[in-house]
Amino acid sequence: MKKIFLVEDDKAISKNLMLLLQSEGFAVSRASTQGEAICMLAEGRFDMALVDISLPDGTGFAVCTEIKQTQNIPVIFLTASGDEASVVTGLNMGADDYITKPFRPRELIARIRAALRKTDCSPAVFDRNGLSVDVASGIVKKNGKEVFLSALEYRLLLVFVNNPRNIITRERLLDELWDAAGEFVNNNTLTVYIKRLREKIEDNPAKPQIILTVHGTGYRLGGSDVSE
């Protein structure tokens, strides 16, 4: 049974989340403050964490840092804020995902299961064509220089990093990104985000070598084992 560490101060939200997670077969331990969370991390091991960014005695960022330093398990931030800067800060600190309240229960469960699957298959550091992605820290570099991505751009890149040998359909990308920036993502905006990401990570965005287009299907990583 997978153990979920829930850090959330709102009693009503915590109660509903615990009931949901337990109904899905997870064991849940809850902390309501930053101090309590850090104490619990010293006392037990968990498989992943759901962390509210806003806590009464601090922030979820400090909890995330402690989690990554002591247990290095997946972290999903729970946030009521649409502030992209806060989300990017969390992702750059090593968080694996975030979800904005109020959220759909089935979506949260899907993201939890996806994060747990990634712990078994994600590379610690992805390195290809001068692009380096440190999954643990969330730091992205191109030719040794740090690249700053938006929350949606980073999530888009992680989809490719976590699926190095697969063709990723546009439909799957839309499913992964639909609420990443608190806005609707359709086929047209997906094309724009792919273009923006290429401009930041490709040597020549007009002739991409990292994110390749598979005409009529979607995209894939260049240099993977999937044939042209």
C-alpha cells in the first residue's frame, strides 16, 4: 500500500482528501503546519506528498525542500493561487506537479498515480543535444547555461523527458496541459507552446533536433529509438 503524506491546514479539505485517497487504496498521514510536517518527515517514510503552498506557520516550499533532501519522493503542490510565479518557484525547487483548488477528484488521483509511476522510470538527469534536465531539482540547462521555463513549458518538457522512446500525440499533450496555467489549452495554443519551448531549448528552432514533429500524429524526442 502506497503511503501519501498530506500537508494541508484546511480541515474540511483534509477530511475530504483523506476519504478520497483511502477509498483509492492509499494510506494517508496528515500534517497541518510546516513544523508538524518536518517532524513527521523525521519519523516516517512516505511514497509521495501532497503539499499546500500556504501554511499557517510558513510555506509549502520549505516542506518541499525538506522532503527532497530527506526522502526525495514525488511532491504535488495544492494551491488556491493562480500565480504562475509561485508555481514555477515550486517546480524549480523540485516539485513534480501542481493542481489548483478546487480540483476534480479523478484528476488528482490520475496525477498521483502518474507521479508514482514516474519514480520507477524517470532518469535522474536527462541529457541530450546540449539540453540537461535535472528532474530532482527542476533545473534546466542548455549548453551549460540555465534556461528559465514557465510552469506550462516545464510540464510540457517533462512529458517528453519521461517518455524518451514514445511518440506523444497532440491529444495526450492536451490532456497533460489543459489546466497547467489556469487557462484552456487547445490545439492552436499547444502549437504556440511547442514553438516557445523550442525557442528556448533548440540550437536552431527552425530545424529542431530535440522535439521533433511526427506529421499527422504528434511529437517525439530526437535521438530516441523510435524510427522516423
